Amino acid sequence: MKLFVRDKEFYKTLVAFALPIALQQLITVGVNMADNIMLGQLGEAPMSGATLANNFITIFQIMCMGLGMGASVLVSRFFGMIYPWELLQVLFGSGPDSGFISC
């Protein structure tokens, strides 16, 4: 079993996908840390409130990433099988409050 792929184009594509995601997470963590540093000068209560809010933001981001990953699996499956109706149902749902786009 090969551990590494020897194709350089694969690693270029991998970095092209991974770098924006990593930078987005780095910016989010940096903003949250800046909030904590600025509010740390005001006292313990404002700082604990910002830390609690940062925890909810992190949970929300993880949930959004999970929804996006689930949608990408279903969309790629139905797109590869050439089922446009099922693809539209996954994206937009069959009702006004269903589907990944309505989230």
C-alpha cells in the first residue's frame, strides 16, 4: 500500500483547497482571541461572556461545516448519477423549510 501520492499536481490541488479553509479558521480564532484580549482589560465578567459567545460560534461553525460536507456528498452522488430531480431536492428540498440552501 502506498502511503504518499507521487503526483505533484495532487498536492498542488490539495494545498489550493486546504489553504483557504485553514486561513478562514485562523482568522476566526484570531478575532476571537482579540476579543478576549480587549475585554480582558474590562474585567472578569465581560471576558467570560466573550469566551462563552466564542464557544457558541465554534459550535455553530462546526455544525455548518457538517451540513456542508453532508450536502457535498449527496450533491456529488446525485450529480454523478445524473439524477437532476434528486439533486434539486437535496439542495432546495421539497417544501419551503427543507433542503440545505434554506438553512
